[in-house]
Amino acid sequence: MTDTIRAGVIGFGLAGRIFHTAVIHATPGLELAAIVQRKGDEAAKAYPHVQIYRSIEELLADASIRLIVVATPSFSHFEVAEECLRADRDVVIDKPFALTSDEAEKLIHLARERKRLLTVYQNRRWDGDFKTVEKILVSGELGRLVTFESHFDRFRPKPRHEVWRESGGPGGGTLFDLGAHLIDQALTLFDKPDSIFASVRIDRDNGAADDAFDITLFYPRFTAYLRASTIARAPGPRFTLHGTEGSFVKFGLDPQEEALKGGATFETPGFGHESEAEWGKAVSGECGATEHRNRSRRLSWYLCQCARRAAGQNKTRRDPRTGVAYDTPHRTGARKQQSGTRASRRFQPSTVKRKKRQPQHNVRLPWEASYILQLDCKTVSRPNVLNRLIRPFMGYRKGVCVSRIFLLKKYTFHS
């Protein structure tokens, strides 16, 4: 690494305070140089040696800040990111990347035009439980995967209408909030499904924004279920996997978020470690149950995505052992298992040349509180519609790092 990257964070709400400033502050090679907080003095108290600005314009006037993190409410992601890109800054956008495919494409085009780096913050790819699931699938100890379930359950029976995520406005709701994580994790493991079924709804009384969803991703020989609820008094397992030779069950959420909320730092002894009672358990073969320790790696996102990219390294870095790009989600070999072969114990680099991206058709995504979506990619008459609904932007395209975003709504077609 040639020098330290000075980073500025726009927004000091939950995302800015917990998921970005704390991580940047602890990441070697990054310097938390500035925070934009329009009101209040929480940022100044938390980081007394960091410059605090009251507007984006003041931040952009500081030419020494090369990397900007957009941690504002979701409905403002497009406008804020566009302003930063036009000011020739590299940009990280907190999930969701954008609210529509059109907004996403405009940002990507602008980043390429300005030759700036652009990515979306998908920190839960480095959750300890998810890394454990990834390892188990690669090892093949469960045999051929048959069922994959991913839950994010909470118990918040009373809607908080004063909070923007639950007010019913654009960008709010559980699908944009938690669905971005669950869908991204599933696509990271298994790639695009053959067909999708989803139910997104309001379960709570007097709710204004969607607070529950069930999404089913159909693959040739297994099915993935992604679920979230805000009225789960007895939460189900975070992950449940069933294979032809065993099962894996993991209860409890990754502990990093709650630890940071409680005032812990990445230097706190035992940070990110779970008690043995919360370890996932695998039952396979004749060996009975095996406990899997979950190691959290939240810092890895900024280490891989920011410090290794914005320092001027335009080419994708690769693991010297496997040849796999650091910022490209590794495939677990689930599709190889479908054809009767077992996944390798190491990720294998892809040698297949990708086809050129076909022209995308415009899809209108109306804002609705409750809806049902069903799509069969084999029978749909328009090409690449699935890419519009769950959009797999991966790796680097002409110097632009674009990770996965998701869009999953009831849809109508334009000609």
C-alpha cells in the first residue's frame, strides 16, 4: 500500500456510526478524516480529532479526501453518490445501492465516465456465521445440498412511524433493509436462480412499510428460502442447511453489530467471538454432531474493497493460491454438486469467458406496500429480466468496482 487513504463519511445515523466510521477508524491504510452530520454533536464527541462538516459541499471542498462513504437514508443514495462522483471522488454506498435499476445504471455509467471507483457496502459477506456456511458448503460434508434457509428474525411488534425506514416512504421497509443482505448472501453462494417466488407484506398492525418477506429461489436440484420477520418472539435458526449426507443449523445473529452498539471496539478482547452455546452444529455421516466456531471478519470488507483498490491498484488482486479475485464472491460449487460431483475444498478460479452483457429492457418497479412476485426465467419473453430484479454486478468493469445490488418488486414491462 503506497499511502493512507483519507476517507469521509456522509451521515452519522446507525449506518454511519456503527457500520462505517467505526470500521474505517480501525482499518489499517484508511484514515477517518471527516464526517458530515447536519445536526447534533454526536460525531464530534465520538471522534474529537476528526473534522466535522455540516454539509456535503464543505466535505467536497477538501481535496485531500479521496474516498467518500454514503451512509445517508436509502432514498438519498442516488443524489448524494452522483454529487460525489461528479466531484471526482471514489464512492462507497451503503446498501441498498439504489432504489431502481435506472438509478443504478446512471451511477455506474457516471463512475466509468469519470474513471472513479464505485461499490456497494455488503458487510455481511464477512459475518462469522456466513463464512462458516461458505466453508461447510465448500467442504462437501453435507453431501449434495437440498435445502438452504436463511432467516433474519426480530421482535418489534409496534411500528415506529417516526423512523424513516418504517414511515412508508421510498427506500424503507424490511425488504430494502434486510433483504439486501439475505439476497446478496444467497447470490454469493449460488449465483442466479432459475426462478423466483416472493411474498413481501405488512404483518404488524398499523404498519406503513413492509415488515416481513418470504423469498424462494429455485435452483435445478435445491431450493433456497430467504425469510425475515419483525414479529418473531421466538426467532428461528439463522441458517438451516439440509444435504443428502447431513444438516447444519445455526442460531443467533453475528455479534459484531450489538457489540459496537454497546460501545465495544475492534480492539476489545473477544470482539466478534460467540460463546460455544451459539456455535453452529453440523450432523453428518456416522460422526454425529460437529460444532463449528463462527469467526467474524467485518473489517475484511474495507481491507479488501477500499484499501486495496482506492490506493491506485487498478487491476483486480487475486489470491496467489487459487487465482480468485478478492472482490468477486466465491462460488461454493453447489451447481457442481447438482451434476453429481462434489465441491472442491478450495475455490477454483473461473476459466470461462463471460458473454457480453445484452441490452437491458426497462422495468418499472411501482412502490407498493404488499405484493407477490413470481418469475420463471425459462418462459419469460423478455431477455435478462432476472438481471433487472436481482442484479449481479460483479468485479471490475473498466476500473469501476460494482458489487451486487438487489431489486425485487412487482413489475410491469415497458416497450
